[in-house]
Amino acid sequence: MYPSISQSGLIGSSYQYLSEVESTNTWCRNLLGDNPPPPEGLVVRAGFQYEGRGQAGNQWLVKPGQNLTFSCILYPRFMAPADQFYLNMAVSLSVFLLLNNYLNQLYIKWPNDILAVDRKIAGILIENSITGSLLQSSIVGIGINVNQATFEGLNAASLTQHTGQKHSLEVLLARWCEIFEGLYNRLKAGNYGLIRQEYLQHLWKNGKNVVYYLGDKRTEGTIKGVNTNGQLVMQENNGEKAYNFKEISFVI
């Protein structure tokens, strides 16, 4: 049996803390092979991840015990694979809304980085398993820079840098569980349009001109939003184009 970290409902109703682990996403993936499988809403937090992972194979390296690194197991079998980016939107919003209680000038940088002004304060890695026409399971991995004061050589920020205070990791995690509970219930109710609208409201540089690279080519365009496939839509000189993650890189 797992203890609970949240009284809000499903999310965080089961909780596991690991002082050190390769990565919480990898740990959760191994748990999904158990019989019986772990309960939905299980949150696994690590004091330190020595091989924390980000999008497209990037590493998420932080100092031990100073930040939030955790994963949550979901069984979103009510969602079609074509709609999986709405889960990404909901998770991004959950982290944004958590940190928005403490910070100004906070943005969601497509697809799911959270920026404080122009520096990364949180990252998300979602790994979905698809069976037939349904999402079988999802592992939602989140890293939030909380109490770390310095980031050598990285364009990163932390909550304590902006607030001048230390923050309880357990309190922040319990609040995230409550926030994501409401957003996950919106997904269950099929309120995808509301989630997309709120995501776009907080999207970094939405509707503004930006400089970015297409491979080695430096160009400019206007961010027009995100389509239902999760692609970023850019207005360029020769019309609108949609890009997948890692096809373009922004100049910040």
C-alpha cells in the first residue's frame, strides 16, 4: 500500500518517495510491468535523479534535495491517441498555475517548458503508451527548480531566486496534485477547448514576431498558436507552416 500526499482525489492519492533513483519516469515505467499494475494517480518523487531525462533525450540535472523531480502515472483510456497533446496542455497548465501563485512574467514555451521571464524554471516529459485506439497509460514527468540558488552555464531559474525564500517541496507537490486533479477532470469531461484556450493564453510570444533557426537557417516569423496535433503554427513570408518539436529552435 502507498501513503497519500493529497486529499484532493485521484492525483497523489498514492505516493512514493525515493531518496535517489535513475529517473522517476524510468521507475514508473518499470512499475507498469508489475502485476497488479500501480494505481492511477501514483506520484513518485525523487530526492535526486542521477539520470533525469527531458524532451528528445535531453538531461535534467539538478542539485540533490533542492528541487521537485517527480512523475505521475495515469491511465487516460478515455482519450484517443490523436488527442494526446491535450494531456500535454493540461500538464503544462498545472505547472504554470502552481508557479503563477509566486511569480510574475511566467510563460509556457511550446511545447511544455515553463519560463520565468526568459529562463527555464520547469520542464515536462510525458511518455504515452498506446493500445489500439486508446491511450493505455501515461507517465507524466515534471522537474521544477525550487530552492537551487545557482545554475552554472545554464539558462535556468528557480523559485527561490525570484522570491528570495525557501519553499517546502512537499507543500508544492500537494498543491500541484490539487491543481492537476481539476485539469485532469476537465479532460475526462471532454472540455478540450477550454484547456487549449487557457494554454494559448499563456503561450510564450503567442501572436508576436520571433527569431528562430530552421536547421542552420536563421529566420523570423509570428507564432500563431498550436494545432490539435501539437505542432507549432508559424506565420512566415510564404504563409503558415506547422512544425514538430525540435524542428525549430528559438533565439531567446
